[in-house]
Amino acid sequence: MPPEIMIIIDGNSLVHRAYHAIPLLSTSQGLATNAVLGFTNMLLKVLAEENPGLIAVAFDKGRVTFRHTDFEDYKATRSPTPEDLRPQFPLLKEVLQAMRIPVFEIDNFEADDLIGTLSAHAEQAGIKSIILTGDRDALQLVSPLTSVKLTRKGISELEEYDEGKVWDRFGITPLQYTDFKGLTGDPSDNVPGVPGIGEKTASRLLKEYGSLESLLSAAGEITGRTGEQVRAFREQAALSKKLVTIHREAPIDIDLEQCRWKGPDYKELLEIFKKLEFKSLIKSIYRDDGVTGRKKREGLRKSSAAQQAFPEPDLETYPVDFQSLLTPASLKSFVKATQKSGLVTLAASGDARGNVTSLGFALKGDKTYCLNLQPVEADCQDEAAGENLTLFSNTAATSPDNFNSKAMEALKVVCEDPNVKKYCHNGKETIWLLQRSGIGFKHLAFDTMIAAYLLNPANPNRELEDVSLEHLSEVLPRGKDQLPARAHCILQLVEVLDNKLKLQEQDRLFYDVEMPLVAILASMEIEGITVNKSKLEEMSRDLGSLIDNLAGAIYRLAGQEFNINSPKQLGKVLFEDLKLPAGKKTKTGYSTDAEVLEELAMAHEVVAKILEYRQLVKLKSTYTDGLAALTNPKTGRLHTTFHQTVTATGRLSSSEPNLQNIPIRLEAGRLIRRAFTASKPENLLLTADYSQIELRILAHVSGDPVLINAFNNGEDIHTRTAAEVFDVSPEDVTREMRSRAKAVNFGIVYGLSDFGLSRDIKVSRQEARRYIDSYFARYAGVKNYIERVIREAREKGYVTTLLNRRRYLPDLFSPNRTLRNFGERTAMNTPIQGSAADIIKLAMVNIHRELGEHGFTAKMLLQVHDELIFDAPAGEIDGLKELVRHCMENALVLDVPLTVDIKIGPNWYDVKRV
């Protein structure tokens, strides 16, 4: 039987790691919590993965320990604890108290000493210890019963050290680790060691002499500079070893049974999580028992850590009283109440085929209802009719099929009534669900998922449970009363979210753009786009032949056959057999990613072939094969899913399939668009694409007179930029100059560095810097804009688009320089990218409205970045062209004109500009 496991955590080390790994977070009261959150998540993960029988956390109690008696400057170089970290220590101890995990700390001793003492007691009891720390000094404790997990990146990755791993890494045994540190020292603790002796030299000396004491005794025989240093600093080496040696008999009373973990005090834990506003973690301590309304933990969504870490608690969330709609009379009464209310909140669920099976409703006055379209047998009193009915009786009037028919009729009346406002969470999904059952949906007035997304676009949690926690501090129940409670929650959220949108001046964006767009995207998904499946199959066969031919060419050039799709085999062929210069390495061997291969493309002909091979394989698997498989067999169309609440910039994304990502660089990729056709032989596709919309927005927001003048005069902006940057007349701009100017133009929008630009256009970094400097010298307004927007972002903590879409930028305040630089680039480009997203969404709303008002049968099918695709009868094309152009070019008035390129053709590839 394997030994029992005890987890021993270095509290100070991991708190500091968590603090630096996670951007600064704070509660609505300004209480810093990032270190506590990171530590708690790490703790839950470890509990889930290791399932320990015992656990303890050790902390330093003060800065002065017995080691300072020997060396006054011990740890003197350490920075003081950051001001926003200091108050997080007592908060973490509150969490640990609620988790019922013992904390050990004692005056005059470090956490290391307590960890050493705890692990010694565990070893004596035959218990296996796993020490979690970021401090390598703990490696001296490694033994057959004790291992150490060291943090690698922040606290998310841990690397476990046993005796063999210590030897592999340092060339010493764990028992020699203090000797090792006596020689090398430790700058982080201001332990001096022997100057000039590094890890390799220390390892070599200890392999030869065994211990520091033996080495110092034989110091006279050590030759060269190393011997001189050892002899000169022998006392310092001995002191250093003493300083790093962990005391394993600290004066603390230890009863290992007090470390036995029996689970948290859930009520206390809930209170501290609420105080810290850890709303996502609150859900980890609930689960629905499905019967009583008393709730138990469900576990974190998409995270098994908390589910496995927590035993079964018993915590209550608010129950909702509701009326079950079980009879025709109750349905009739419900419809009348809905019409009188003028609004209804819906929460629906469906079966595996996507058919609606049950719904929850909420009306004003806290009236909630549940409609089950697959009811169980039950006696019920129909008060309106004064009859006692058995739902599954044999009479035709009360049979399940007859009831379901009447329920669907009532549902249809409510959902299709344009005078009744509907509130939902994820309204598009509700529209789809009802549509499959033949029920339309009119007047979606509020979608809590969309509202929550606008208020905090960086928050990935869009489920109603998350929104409820964030804005109501309520935990939703699950089980039989789930849908009425969800509907009731949505009703409460509408008022709260509406007020917050108004406070942030986002109500126009919400009501005029995002809300109308929900139904438009649903209609586009339902309509789908026609796909010539046989054309895809033909392309797939052609690509298969090209791939086979390329594989043959690769084998000939490599001089052998191998699995081209295997990075390991490919790395061996390129870097060992062909002797090409190896770049970065991964855990499994040589890196063969696209960046590495592109740098090698000029070194050997085979590399270019491999890159082409990969592109064709992806085209075949993802697109020609993948799109054919996703084509609906009933409609002959692709029905992509548009996501409105995913990107932080506000841009739409799509999935299953992702039609935003169809490749256009290779001709073989562009040809895939030929399979996307008009729905009928007499119809045509019309594509409308904004021309350089982001650069036009840059001109508008920066107010740069040169850019504005160029766009207002209808000049080619890349030629104009080339003329400005290279100081030549427009007539003298070459194709290469224009290409580089184009890269600079778009690079500026995305905050591209000189390094990134040099890589993209294959010039030296110095030349790339010269291009950027020349650009800013000519377009001083753009430079001023960038400086201004970054400055304002630091002051506010967020940036906004032209329609006041917000994006919060915590990275701007990160102590990590790389993250701060990323935050600055995000501050620069979000107002531009986000405004482009706002404009095309606004155009879609206006086009959809105009199509309906003017009686067009044309359908809007797809939105791909800055492009819209329509399907229309040939007779409507001229009118559609003018309508689309007008709506897109006038979606928002800027200081420069918005222009649209319109193309028409039988398929998406063979469209011609008109």
C-alpha cells in the first residue's frame, strides 16, 4: 500500500509568486486580492491532483531570524514587501482558516525551518511529503519520502524534484545541496558563497571532495584561480553553508493528526469568498440535489480542481416559488398575464436534437412559471376551470400530445407577439431553439449576456451563473426549479445592468447596435450559405494529389522517407541528417514551428516544400474536408455560429465552421471560396468590403492633417505614405516602396515594433526603425494620438471606441515590462479595431432594417472581418448594391470618407468589382 501523502506549502514563497504572476486585482472596495486568488487557485489544483491526507502551510513570522545573529546582512538585499501585497497575508490566512488547513509560524525561524521540521516528522511516521515552494533551498530536504515541487512560471507550472532529478539538474545529491550553496552562494538571500564559483565548478568540486568540509580541508591542493578563491573565502563558504542549512528541529509542537484535512468549513469559506468577491470560486461550493432546493457544490465550470478538492458541502441558495403550467386553462391564464404585463423573461432548455423541451418564465411582480413540454404524470387542480384533471389520462382533451399542442400554441402566441418585450440570456440561442420548433421570436428587448459583455469584455464568463454572481452576488440553483429561477434572475439583472450601461454611457451601443444585432445574427445563422459539396470534394482530391507530389519531392530532397507530420522525425531530418542550423528547442526536441522553418527557407530547398506541404494539408483537412463534413445534409448549406461576446475588441467571431479564417494568401486557399455559391441559379452573391477602414479611423481619431488630406483627396494611402517616408514624389514610388509603406501603415495601427517590422518586410532592425521614425516625423498627429491614448488609458484604466465600447487594460499597470508593452499596444489599437467593429455592426443593423422596409428578398449571409456577403435575385442586385453602399458608407460620419468595394458574381471567388 503506498504511503499517505502530506502537502507542505511554503506560504511566503507562493504568495509572492502569486502576487507577481497575476495582474493586480481588487474588490469593489479597493481591497487587493490577486495574490490570495492565485494562491487559492493553486491550492485547489494541488488538492485535486494529489488528494492528500494531510496538509499544512508555513509562513515567516518576521524578517529577523536566528541567522541574523551569524550574519547581520542576511537577506538584506531583498526588496520590502509591496504595499498592496502586505494586507493580503491576513486575508489568505482567513481563507486557510476557512479551509481548515493549519498554519505554522514562529518567531526567530523561517518558513523553511518549519517545513523541514514538518517533513522530518512525516518521514518518521512513514508519510510521503510533497513540498510546494519557489525556493530551491528546499531541495536539501529531498529524500526517498520527500519530494519538492518548484514553481516554474508564476504558480501555474510546477516541476517536481526527487533525488534523481536533483542529480540530473545539479550533479549533486540532496545532502550535498548545502555544500553546493556554500560555494555558489545565493544572491536572492544575500548569501555570499565563494566569489567566482558557479554551479558547474561547485558540482565538479563536490563530486571530487564529497563535502564542503572535505574540500576546505584539502583547499591547499586545489590549483588555479579556483583554489585561490576557496582559500581566500573559506570562512565565508562555511558561513554560507550554515545560513542555507534548514533547521529540522524547530521548537513547535507538532501533532500530524492536526494536519489531517477533512474539508473546509463551507459557510465560513463562502463568507470570505464573498468578502474577496471571488464570485467564480463561490460556485465551487454548491451543488443541486435536484429535490429540496438545498444546494451542494457543483464545482467550477470547466475546472475539475475544485470539484475534486471539495467534499460534499450543504449550502443553500435562494429558492424560487413558481407555478407549473400543467393544464390548458393555466396556459390560457399565463398568456393573458403576459400580454397584460407587456414583458416576459424566458429561460429555455432543449434536448440533444436542439428541440425546446422546457421553459421558465418571469413576469413583473415576481410571478414565475415553468412549462415542461415533456411532463411527468401528475394530478393537478385547474383552478380556472374548477376541474380535477389527470394530465396523462386517456381523454383526448387531456392527453400529453393534446397538451403539448396547446402548450406550443400558447408559446407561439407569447413569443411572436411584437407588443410583448422579451428578456433573455443568450437570446440568439433561444431564437434558434424556438425556431427548430416552428416558433418565431419578436421584440427581444434585453439580453443579459450581451449587457454583461459590454460592461466587462475581458471577462470570459458569459454564463448566466457568472453574470448573476458578478452583478447580483447570487448563486443560481440547478435541478427542477432551475429554469424559473433563471428567468427570475434575468428579470432582476435587467434593471441592474441597464443602470450600469447608462452610467458608463454604453446604452446607445447596447440598444442601437448590439441588441438589434442578436436577431440579425440568428437569422444569418438560420439562413446559412449554400455550398457546392461536390466542388469541395473535387478540390479535396486535387489537394490530395498535390500533397502526395509534394511529399515525394520532400523525400527526394531529404534523401529518405519519414513522417512529415511528426515534429520529432522532421527535426531529426532537418537538424541532424541535413545539418541545418537548429533554432529553439521544445520539451520534446527541436522546434519545427512555422517561425523556425520560415527562417530556414533560404538554407535548403526542402524547407520551402515542407512549408507548402503544411499549408496544403491544413487546407484539405480544415477546409475542403472539414467544410464538406459540416454542410447540413438537409439544407445543403453551412450554418456557422457567430459569437458576439468573445473578442475584447467587439469584433464578431465564428465557429463550426470558422468562416472568418478562410485563407486567402495561397491561390489554393482562395479557390475554396468558389464552393460558396448563390442559393439559386438565378441568384448572385454580392460582397461589400470596407476599404482600409482601420487607417481611415486612425486618420479620424488622430486628426492628422496629412492622413486626412490624403483620404479626402482619394489618394492611394500606401503610395502617399511611401512618398512621405522615402521622401520621393508619388510618381517615383516603386512597388517595393509601396509594399513596405503598407506594412508600416498597418504596423502602426497594431503597435508593431521595429523588430516586428524588420521580420515582416525582411529588412534590418535599424532600417525598420528608420521607416517608423520617418513615418512619425511626417505624421506627427498619429504620434501625438498614440502618446495621448496611452496616457489617458493609464489615467482611466481603459480605452473606448467611437461608440464608447470599453476595454479595460490592467496590463498597463503590470510590473512586468513585456505585459506593460502589450498593454500599451492594446491601448493604441483597440479604439481603432473596436471602432471598425462598431461601424460594421451598425451598418449591418441599418442594412437589415432597410432590406425589410424596401421589400427586398435579398439575404445577408456572412460577416467576415470588414466584409459582408449577400445572396439576392439578379433583379434586385442594382438596388441592393446602392442600398448596401449607402448604409455602409454612412454608418458613422468621420472626418474622412468611408468607402466600400462591391463585387458581384455566382460564387464567392468569381465576384467582380462593379
